Amino acid sequence: MIWNPEIETMPRAALEKLQSERLAKLAEYVYARVPMYKQRMDAAKVRPSDIRGIHDLHKLPFTKKSDLRDNYPFGLFAVPMSEVTRVHASSGTTGKPTVVGYTKNDIDMWAEVAARCFAMSGAQPGDMFQNAYGYGLFTGGLGMHYGAERFGCTVIPISGGNTARQILLLQDFGTAVMACTPSYALTLADEILRLGIDPKSLKVRSFILGAEPWTEEMRTELEAKLGTHAVNIYGLSEVLGPGVSNECIEAKSGMHIAEDHFLTEVLNPSTGEPVADGEVGEIVFTTLTKEAMPVLRYRTGDLCTITREKCICGRTHARMGRILGRTDDMLIIRGVNVFPSQIEAALVGKEPLTPHYALIVTREGHLDSMEVQIEVHDAFYRDLGEARFADADDEALHRVRAYARKSLHDVLGLNADVTLLAPGQAPRSEGGKLKRVFDRRK
Ligand code: ADP
Ligand code: ZN
């Protein structure tokens, strides 16, 4: 099912025409209303009338997270406070939270694009939707809530955490669609299995997972454990919140961006120049229709690829690949760029390793070292027994560690120490985004 076929399957030429009209209006709008954009455009000698279409986008200045901080809290708002119906803040994964605002029309647009995500994720109007994204300043909870209502689901606004209650409602309310972070979905899946609940007794068809990076390996593991679909949703508060893009269940191959609202570029993060479709770069968005806090060329710091190839689902909007990492969570270890997602891709799904891991980086003198701590599966641990597991010289453990070290070396070109953890010993998501990387060099 396609929520808004007229827009979502629009021929690209018509889409680009729409984007061009909207961009020209946006340039006038922010120039007249947001002092920072006026100053920057003046400094770059760009007049709003120079922006006639998407081909002029490169003339506009970038916006960075630091600009939101410098204008904290409301300095980038383009409308009087009386027209701002809601504020949210980023979850502050990488520093002080940044504040964003929405007018009534912005909230309406958000519900529309989020409703598209429900359709893309295989939801049906009338479905029970269990919303385990956090409600509050974080955009996840309310963003999905409004989208689900617009789409026609019955919303269970349970918010994140409280795994026992999540499972109870999954069973008793007949939840068909659930949204949460992928790390929390793993916590849930493991608990469901631990309690001996047959996943087939549940009615869940789709998990809509986002807000943090995850991998194909994790999808395979989750779908196998729970017998459901797991689809990827992306968003960020500075641009909107969840709903900027979402995978279609037909292809599960890249997230369709709501391009009628978000003009997208993928740039080389160091030079700011565009990279070709299919090449990894930083994804940059310009909001075409937002009223309260539009952004020009917002540097997300998120690294991914983009494709404009036709999708089997019939949608024409471009698809972004999985987020491979953030420019700011890239670790440089002995001069090599390392993203946590690479570690996951190297190890997850390989017996007896689980997706539960932590990455610890330390420095002695001038030498960085990296340790991956990763849990083994229950069955492996039980078969081996506690005593052997505690014996550092055990042959079986030795083999697993050597194998894991080799996989890591193949992917990263780096040697890493591998420590095997007993089940339950690695950090778990208790509802929100999970911290897995501990850089102790600073
Ligand atoms: P914060 O920057 O404080 O985490 P947000 O709560 O707005 O702020 O989170 C937005 C960020 O979350 C994105 O920029 C991206 O890094 C990450 N994110 C959101 N969805 C996904 C996803 N599906 N895959 C990977 N990362 C995601
Ligand atoms: Zn598609």
C-alpha cells in the first residue's frame, strides 16, 4: 500500500520541478525571517532571487549542529513564538541538546510523512500500533504517534522501557506493528525467547526500527528470532524527527526519502562537494516546507549512500542506504577510520557470537588499542559450562576469539583484542539509544 501515491510515485521530472519551486520560496522566506541566514547569504553574496531552482542549491550556506547551539534555544525560528505549537530537542547523543520548533502546519506535514512510513512498513489501517519510542522532548515518540493516528492505527503510547509490560501488551493487545530502537528490539526478542513465549503466538507483523545505526546482520537475526519484518526508519530532530525516510517492505533496500519536503544531497564530508550516487558521503538536507525552523543544507554528520534508481515498490523517491556511522562517531584507531557498524557487520550472526557487544578504545603511550567485548549465545555458554568459560586457555574459547579477531581484521585491517562475555554481560538498551562505544583515550 502507498499512502500518497500521487506524490510518492511522481515522475522525477515533476518532483524536481516541485522541489525547485519550493526551494526558491524557501530562500526568500529564510532571508526575510532568520537573521543568521540573511547574514550568511549576504556574506556569500547570494540574493534570494539567485535561487531559482534546485540547481542553485550549492549557492546556499550550510547549517551545522553548532549553529543550532549558537542560536540556542529559539534563535533560528522563522515565526513568532505565538505560531510555534510545539518544541522538541535532540536526544543529545553527541552533546548539549539542540532545540527545534514546529508550527501547526509543520506538525501536519510530519504526520503525513510519518503516515507514509507506516504504509511502507507494511502496516494496515486498523492495526494495533505499540509505540515504544520515548515520548517527551525526543522526537521519536510523538512523531510516530501522530503518524500512526493519521494512518489509522490504534496507538498504544507505551513509550520506551519496561520490557515486562511491553511483552504483556504485545500478547494481550494483539499488537501488529511496533516501533522502537533496534537495540531495544533485540532486548525484547531475547526476553520473549527467555520467557519461553512462542513468537508465533504473537500477532506482530512489522517492527519499525530506527534512531540509531544497525545492520543487515541484525535484521536477519531479529527477523529470524521473531518471525516478523524489521524495517528501517530514519529521521533527525533538526530536520523533522522520524519520517524523513523509511524502507519499503517490498524491497527492504534503502529508505525512501520524502523528497517533496526534504531536498537531499550527499557530499564529501571534507570538501563539501557532491559524491556520485552509490558512493558514501555525508547526507545533507534542506527542508522545503517547514515553517517554524527551516534548515538550509543541514550537515547531518550521517554517512550513507543514495540511489535514485527505480524501486520495485513503484515509489520514485530516492532511497538512502543504511547509516554507516556519523562523522562524529567515527573512531580513528592507529590512523584507520573505524565505525562501530563495521564491527557489527564483522561479527554479528557468526556463531556463537550475539549482537550484544561493546567497543573499548584505550591508549598506552602513543599506541591505540581496541578491544571488542562480545557476548556468546546461551547455548554455547551452557554447553561449555561456567568453569571452562572462565578458563582463558580453553581451546574452544581460543578458537572463537581467533576467528573473531580474523573477521575484524578482514573488515577493518586492524588487530583488535576480543573478549568473550557470558550471556547478559554486554550493555543492553533499556528502551532508548544504546551506548556501545567507550573511547577512553581522552
Ligand atoms: P541526536 O543527534 O541527539 O541523537 P536525534 O534524536 O534527532 O538527535 O537523532 C538523530 C540521529 O539519530 C541521526 O542524525 C542519526 O545519526 C541517528 N539515526 C536516526 N535514525 C537512524 C537509522 N535508521 N539508522 C541509523 N542512525 C539513525
Ligand atoms: Zn521501494
